[in-house]
Amino acid sequence: MTKRNGRTVRDLRRENRTAVLQRLYFDGPLSRYSLGPATGLSSGSVSNVVAELVAEGLVEEAGSVDSAGGRPRTLLRISPDSGCMIGVDVGETRVRIELFDLALTELARAERPLAVDGPNPHERYEVGVVVGHVREGIAEVLRSADVPTDRLLGVGVGVPGIVARDAGDGAVVHGQTIGWDAVPLERLLRESVDLPDTVPYWIDNGAKTLGQAEMWFGAGRGAHSAVVVLFGSGVGACVVTDPMGPGRAVEWGHLTVRVRGRRCRCGAQGCLEAYAGAEALLERWREAGGVPPAGADEETALTAMLAAAYPADPDTEPDATALAVLAETAEYLGAGFADLINLFQPERILVGGWAGLQLGPRFLETVEGYALRYALAYPAARVEIGMGTLGPDAVTVGAAILPLADFFGRGGRRDEGGTTGEQPAWASTLRERAAQ
């Protein structure tokens, strides 16, 4: 039966289920009585939807609450064990794979380092190696948590680079800074990973999944617009504004900050990433006479640089070279933040990523000072600059949200045959609800 506006009865039932699931997810536990005004559904519709969801195991009772002069009302919540998602972070120093239940509680994790001793830094991102790490990590987390694949709602993957979609290959990654030229990552994962064909893959830019996580569950909650910065070996950003819905990855790190400046790993000159990314930061320290630990990976080397610049022993003289390089980096980042403020006029700028988590507490205040100095006065006076709150797991959490959002958008029903594509339009509404 088709309605006048083109929606079928099946569409309406799916929308009602989605409304109940999203309210229980962000506002629960709730009673059936509270779900009516929260969703705009009639009491009869709420009862029918809840009965279906309870029968399917998606919703469960969670105690009771006293009512005004009547019988106690039963509280309902999403059942955490009714499904699970895998989030994958193809990062710049490691591949991290995490398994979450429906409440985004971590059930298991696996990590595989990306390290290379050779002269070509792109070797660490050799496609076959990365795909192998993802394959082994998925098998490991499912085995560790003893989770059958029929409970898996999907696999979300955050990657460095631009993600396009091809009718035949699915998600295709253009990662210029890591040497990936139109890599058909979804097809390669489907061919390699031992999962049923019906399990969907959702592949997107890592900065975007970081931004998604911070907006739904982290420091972005309550903001209608924000820029979430991923600061690692390179730098990227996710812009979230009302017109753009849930967020959009922008190649902020390849904004030119100095004409004919340092060569960036993307091949251009003068990119912000060539001055402010951790890889470039450490290279500039070495060029200035600094001595990172021999054979250390980037995270260890950056820790050593910070320890040299800010020694724990008050009697130890700070490394003047490290301090000078960090001070220059803070100014470049501040100028980059000013560009974000002028372009997007966000309510908040939030810093995440492994390097951001290390550097932020040390010099974010200095970066903010430069940002406010370089930005236009009106938007600069209305922006808050701070740290993300989800820590190093933010990208994997955001990646796991992708199949979760799709599942809820279909009313909690599994898609026979799997799907890959853009995040559903309903996710923008859910994100706004999460921000309240």
C-alpha cells in the first residue's frame, strides 16, 4: 500500500522503529510512556514497535521507575548484546582493529604496527600488508571475544586519503601521501577477509570518522558546528556544519601556508603538513641538530622530543633546539586554525590524533593565541579551541558508528546482501539529537 507522499506502510514502520531506537540509544533507558512525546508517536504505535523490538532481542527491560500515583513504569534500553560492529583505523603508524557491542563498549582489540627501515616511507603502507593486517585483526578480535559472524552488523574503516565509490569495486581510496592511487580497498577486503558476503563495509576518511565520534560522544556534543582536527604524521580535518549534515573530510593539511616552501610528502611545496605534521616536525628537529632515538618510530621519537623540550627534572636545561622547532610549529598550526575559523566560522575546533594528544596539552594554548591573532576578530571571538575527549580510539569508534548508523537507519533490520555507500540522511538528525 502506497501513501500519497510515496511512502509505503513498510517505510512508515521502518521510520517508527528508527525513531524509537535512536531515542533509546541517546536518551535511554526510557519508559513506553516517555517514548511517546520523545518520538512523536502515538501510544499504540510505541507499544507495537516496542513489542517488535523486544521480540527480536534489540530492546530489553532495564528496571522500573515510579510514576505519579500509578504503577511503576518499566524502563527500556537497547540490548548491548544484540549486535556488534568492527571499527578499523588504518593509521600512519599502526592498524588498529576494535570490536564493539551495540553500546560501543569495546569487546576486543588488535593492533599491527606499520614500520619500515627502508628509505621509502610509502613501503609501510604497502596495500597487501595493510589488507593482511586488517584480515588478521578481524579474525583475532572475533575469536578473542567469541563472537559469531552472524551478530556482526558491519565493518567500518577509517583511512588516510580521499574515498570515492565505484559501482564495481565499492570504496576506492586515493591516498596520495601514502602512495595509494585509486586502491580498490573494499574489493580487496571482501576478497581477503573471511566474512559472509552480507556483512557491509563502510570505508571513509579517518579524520571524518574521528569527527563523527567526537560530535556524537565526545567534546563536540552540544555544538551545531565544529572542526575536528586529526593531528598525526600528517594533519587532516573534519568540518561539521548544519548545511553539511554529519561532516565532511577536508584536506586541510595540504593548504599552502608558504609559497615555494618545504616539500610536502604529497609532492607539492609549502603545505601546512610539511611544517606541522609529526613526520615533518621530527624532520625539522633533526635538520636543526636534534637527535631522535635511533630506530624509534614516530610516536616514540615525538615523545623524546617533548621530553627534551620540557624535561621532567626542573634542574635539567630544556633543549633549546626542540623548543624553537615546537614554537615555530605552534605558529604554523595557529595560522592553519585561523584559516579554519575564517572559512567555516565554527563554534569549536577540537584536536585529536596521536600526535595531537601528545602535543596538545603542551602548546595548545600557544596555538590558540596565534589563531586568534591571525583570524578575523568576529569569528575568532566566538570559537572555542580545545582537545577531543575520546583519546586514541576515536577513529575506530567513529568507524564503528558507520555500520551502526546504517543499521539503525533501517529500523534495526539487517540488509540482506550488504551495502556500502554514503552515510544515510537520517544520521544527520541523529547527530543533532546527540549534540543536545
